[in-house]
Amino acid sequence: MTAPPATALLVLNAGSSSVKFALYRIDSAGELQATAQGEVDGIGTQPRLSAHGPQGDAVDRPLSGSAGADHRGAIASIQGWLREHLDGTPLAAVGHRVVHGGPHYAAPVRVDAAVLDALERLVPLAPLHQPHNLAAIHVIRDADPALPQVACFDTAFHRSQPAVAQSFALPHELTDTVRRYGFHGLSYEYVASVLPALAPRLAGGRVVVAHLGNGASMCAIRAGRSVATTMGFTALDGLPMGTRSGAVDPGVLLYLMDEHHMDARALEHLLYERSGLLGVSGLSNDMRVLLASDDPHARAAIDLFVYRIGRELGSLTAALGGLDGLIFTAGIGEHAAEIRARVCRDAAWLGLELDEAANRAGGPCISTARGAASAWVVPTDENLMIARHTLRLLRA
């Protein structure tokens, strides 16, 4: 099916208490033009719609009644606002971020009943994310069954990794399902897609991308393909994050179960919501707050975050057999110059030489020409990546 001229694509990213969206027009040349974006936050508690449109028009207002009581009401509110900005332009398709594609989905897929059933069976692999992603698909499907929908997976980019990089040392009868999946794949895929124009030498080389935000991970990429990543079976592994622990010795969990009588739900709450930067600092999960604080616990949280990035950078460089470039992206990676500076200084042994002025200015290149490896700041755009995939499948 070919998308007709002057149509639009909607991208939805549904979380537990929010639905983020972006609207793209497909112009007569078949190019994507971003025209509106926003979110409904606080679903079920204090819902609020914030968005801005193509003419600079914006909205930021609380929602009442059923409008923000659940995902169905939130999406209806988004659709109502969008109708004011579509000017009669038909919606050609909806693209969704779906956290988990399991071992079999290595690329985006058009959603039908069989695909939806398969994705429902993956809920136990991502119980805090997958149900909300799929809820958005169900809402759109119920409202307009004929409207094409595309699922784009955060795990798919990492399916190119060699089997050894996806394996745990567990009995083989478990490893069909229990393996290292990796996440943030849409972000890594977008960054890899812009490298040929931004830094052609890196596009075919050995790159580590640090996606540093409230959720944080790193990925080793060779010639545009994932080789290894810090997240594993779940989005808990690897780096400490805003409220997530990152890598923890499994024996710690056994100890907490035996000695502190914590069950699975208590451990889940501890590891996902009470740990990371928030847990170590006792102050905040927001890096901006920690960087501005004189509290020694805030400094300890920052030190641990930077230390773990350095450890993982060494590991990923080993998986690549060397390093040509380090790329920072996502909220902290794009905006926290102090974190970038500390990571690059610690990585001098890899041939990185920080350009202090360029780093303060935000890049894009933040290293000197003298270094054997370069460092960059590249803003990510997962929504655009989803829109591109959706348009490609729409034309297939």
C-alpha cells in the first residue's frame, strides 16, 4: 500500500502514567515533516495535556473526568487536540514504541491480530512497560480497526549481536527466552543513521553510544550494527539510572529475600523505583538537581554514575576490539557538560582528548583533532525513527 500525498503519521509512546505523541506530515515528495508533539502526563492521578503545534500554538491544561483517567481517555484527548491541527489531512497510520520484541522480532512489524497475540505473550518479559505499549495499540484498533498500526521494538536493533553476546551462563533449556535482549534500540538506530552525514569515518567504524537519561545504557556499534550493550534481560541491567539500580550481584537479591523477607514485588519496587541516583543520593533522580547540590550524597551518586560509565566503556571497547568514537545522547548525554567532561577525561587512555570549549558549547564534536578517538554529542530522535519505519512499512 502506498501512502497518498498530504497524509499524516502519528507516533505514540505509551508509558505507565503518560502517553507521548508526535505528528508527522508526509509531503508530496514523500518526506516526513514534524508538525506537532506533546504528551498527556499524570494518567489516573492528575492528568495534564501539554502540546505544541505547527504554528507555534501550544496547550498546557489539566484534564478532567474520563479524559485522563486511563490510556483510552488520554489518547482520546490527544486525538481531539490533533484534529484541530490536521486541517482535514487524513491519518495514514500510527507507529508505536513497543519495548519488547522478544527473540523473534528483529524489525518493525505491521500489527494484526496474530502479532498482537504474540506481543501479549511477551508481557512477562517487560511487565512494567509492555502492557502500556499494547494498551495504546488496542485503543487505536478499537476506534478504527482499518487504520494501519506499526510496532517498533526497543530490542530489535540488538538482534544483530553475536549469540555469545546475548547469552547467560544458565542451563540451555532456559536460554530460548532468558537471554540478553538490550533496550534503547530505537535511539541507537537513530544515532547510527545520522553518522554517515555527521561523521562519515565513524559510520563504518567502532563506536560506543552512551544513551544517558533517566533510563541509561550504552551500546557498542560496529559499522552501524549492535555488537554488545549494557542492558540485558530487562531494562534494569548495566548503568545506574534515575531510580533503577543497574547491575546488582544476583546474590544480593537472594540475601534480601532470605534476611529481609522481601518478595518479588518488594524487590521490583526497590530495584525499579528506589535505587539508582535517587537511592544513592537520597535527594533526587534528576541529574540537574544533583549537579547543583553540595550534598555529599549527591556527589557520591554522580561519582558512581561516572565510574560505571567508564567501566562499561572499557568493556564495550573490548567487545569492539578498539574505539574510534564515543557518542553522548539523551537528556543527560545531550545537556550535562560536566558529566561528558568527566567521562572523556577518564577515557584518555582510549585516545580521547576533550575540547573543553566545544564541550561547554554542546558540540557536536567535543574532542580535539589530536586524539586517536573522537567524542560527539548527537541528539536522539526515537519518534522520527518510528515514523520512518512506519512510513516504510506503509509503502511496502
